[in-house]
Amino acid sequence: MAAPSLRVRKLADRSSGERVTRYDPESGQAYQADPSTWRRDDPETWVETPWPFAGLVVEEAPKTCEIPTSFVARGLAEGWLTLEGHRMVHRSGGPPEAPWSVTHTFMHGEAIVLHTLSGDVRYRITANPDKWPASKNERDEGFGGDVRWFYEVKLER
């Protein structure tokens, strides 16, 4: 049985304007365009124009789960998530002869807060993304071990 996962939905503000489907002439990829700014003879206007962000809704909030670092990074960039007590940490990941030739950078924190339309949802971080030695006897230097790119969290509300 799969572990429960956090599910959110970003809502679009469709209260004004309109969007139409257009197709990239080279790739054939569909995209949403604002017809008031899109011009057939001007490739500079052939860009994705999503609806403005209206808010976030949590569809499923399990008591404990794992949240990927990519999800946190996107939420921080788009403004619908806060990482409380954030700090950067670096770990070596290169071979034994040059352990710092590869560097893993992780953002640690104390809590992840989702800013939703119905109020904030707070998850306490129980384990940050990091590099873990393969065994207790192994030093946390260089190549080997387990790199985890997710936060283990517990719902606080």
C-alpha cells in the first residue's frame, strides 16, 4: 500500500479576460494565450499566458507524509508556501579522493506552511532533505550513502 501523499490544487482567477489554445508552429505543443495580446504575425507574442493565481486548496492532507524539495521550491517561488526557519546546508558527494568535487546543497527548515484559501496548513518537519551515511560506521564524507530530496513532515494545522 502506498504512503499517503499531500495533494493540493492551484486555482485560477478566471474573473476577467479570456484564454485560447494556440499551437507552437515548430513543436506543435499547445499553450494558453491571451487573445488580447497574441498576434499571428508576431512570434514575440506566442508565449504561454496562464490565468492569474487565485489561491491554493488542499485536497488531501495526511497526518504524515514526504514532501519533495521540488514542490517546496515551486511553492516558495510562487508565494503560496513558506519554509519556516530555513537555512542552507552543504554536504560532500564526490569520490573518496576528492569528496568536495561534488557538493549537495539542501534547504533545511523547521516547518512548511501552505497558504490556502481556507487558512494556513502547517506541517512540522521531522526530517530534512540531506545526505545520510550508508551505515553508522561510515563517515558523512564523500561518495556513498543515501541522498534524500524530500522533507518528512507531520501535520500540525
